[in-house]
Amino acid sequence: MKTSLLGFGLLATSLTTIAAEPTPVINDFGYFYNVPAQVSDLSQAQFKIAFDVGDGAKHGEQNNPINSLARFINMHVAHGVKPENIQLALVVHGSASVDMLENSVYKSRFDVDNKNQSLITQLLANNTVVYVCGQSAMHMKVAPEQLIPGVKMALSAMTAHAQLQQQGYTLNPF
């Protein structure tokens, strides 16, 4: 009987924990672990962070490093940071440039859907700017009008990073 009650108590605690999981800001992306005993007071935190992605995903697959931005947003909002206090920038270059193609262009080029478009669209709607390196884009035959709506073309990734640093963005090393 005690074992049954203990088991029921653990199950009830687990269900309460599951039910208390926060609603993500970026849906279907950016999964994270809740860390209830973390030491930072994040209620007044403000972030301006640039992320750099140069390696493309396999055609038809999600580019996981881009998912890091969704994880950053979801994790920090769930732990008390106001969404308006999170400003992210994504600088894309190299083979990742094709991951910025609008789905119809991507599909005509690779015969599969661009699994990154929904993620990029949600990031753009949540205080994220996305730049594709113009040098890489030209090399990969990606024209500005072929990009996911909202993605901007920079002269180069180096230029985008320099300008973001001048605007107070720090570079995320992960």
C-alpha cells in the first residue's frame, strides 16, 4: 500500500511538472531543459547577441545551429527574460546560404522542402534579424529576391558582424 501511494505521489509530481512547462515563443523548435535552481536573476536581463552559421544542412533537413536561436529565446523567456529584451542576429554564410532560400525556390533546386523556413519566419517575428553573406550568396547562386521574406543580404558576413558589433551585439561562441 505504501509503495502504491509513493508511486502515485511521484506520478502526480511528474504530471504537475509536465503541466507547468512554459509555452514556447518559437513553436516546434528550440527545445530546452528547465533549470529551476539556476543562480542568475534574469528578470532585468537584456541581450543583444549575434550567431554565426556557415555550414549548410543536408538538403531537406533542418539546420540545427539555427535552432540554437530558438532555444535561446524559448529558454530565456521561460526563465524570466522579457521577450522584448532579447535581440538576436543571425549571420549566415558559406553553404548555409541556401538554407535561406524561400521554399518554392529551394524545392525547385533540391526537390525537397526547406525545413528551415518556418524557423526563420518565427525568428524574424521575434526580434531577430537575419543576414546572408552576399559573397557566399553570389557564389551559391542565391539572389536577394529568392530569400525567405525578411532575410536581408549583407555585403559580406564580415561586414554584417562588424556592423552588429558597432551596434552593441556580442558574438555567441556556440
